[in-house]
Amino acid sequence: MLPSSWDIYGPRWLRLNVGMTELTRRLLNNEHPESWGIFDGDVQVGGICAVRGTGGQMIWQWSCGFYPGCDKSQQTAGNADTYHEAKAAFQAAWERLRPQITPAMRDEWRKQQAWTAWKYTMWDTKCRMPTQSTTGRARCFCGTEITTAGIPEHVYAAHMENA
Ligand SMILES: [Zn+2]
């Protein structure tokens, strides 16, 4: 059994929580590939996506594991003919991976996410990086003064979800 926190989301930026029924319906009504992230809490631990095979048929690809965090040997993936087969294969892989996941592994992934999100927000808000300033100091979009050396600490302290 999967933990109760396990759920399937659409693209993360949509925060779209969909049930199995909707997922199936969307596939049938939509010829475009579908891609789903699978989250355990706030960590994306895998995904299932539909792609067109060379013969035009739909193939379901699944992957289990996350990077950074998991070793290469802990990341698995495969193909399946149906969504349900892909989900079953993912579940089996997840049952193997789950006991190996430590809080430090989750943190590694969350830090990378926070770091990436922070960089994009800095660009989007046209904030300068400390390296772009003659004083070596700049302001984060939140208003805090930052230096190059102090960026990681600031990002993890102020801009990490559920920190
Ligand atoms: Zn900030």
C-alpha cells in the first residue's frame, strides 16, 4: 500500500490534484502526451507520462527516484502498455525505494528545488546578483541584503518551502 500522502499531481506549477478517473479521461480525450509527477509530501519521487511510440500507439513511461538525493542505482524507470501497468510498476519500485529514503535525501532534493526557484524569481523580478554589483552586495527580491557567500544560507532559511 502507498502512504496516504501519496498522490498524483499534474504539472507542479498548476497544483492540479486529479483522481484516477480524471487522469484516464484526460488521456482518452487528449492526443497530446500527458505527464504526471508523483509526490510524497513535497518531494517529487517519480512520474508517469504517456508518449507516442514509433508506431503511433501510446506508451506509458514511469520513473521512480529523485535527483539530487537518490543514487543512480536507486533510480528506476520502465515502459508499460497501460497507465495501470505503469502505476503498478511504479508502486513496486516505490516499495523498494521508500525504506531507503532518508530525511537528508529529501533535503537535498528540496534544497535544489528551492535554489532553482530562487534563481528564477531573481531573474523574473529583475533583481541583481551580488556578483553583478560593484559592492559585492545586492538585495534579494524579499528585500534582504545578500552577499554571494550568504546566498545559500538565505535561500534555505527564507525561501525553502516547509523549511
Ligand atoms: Zn530573500
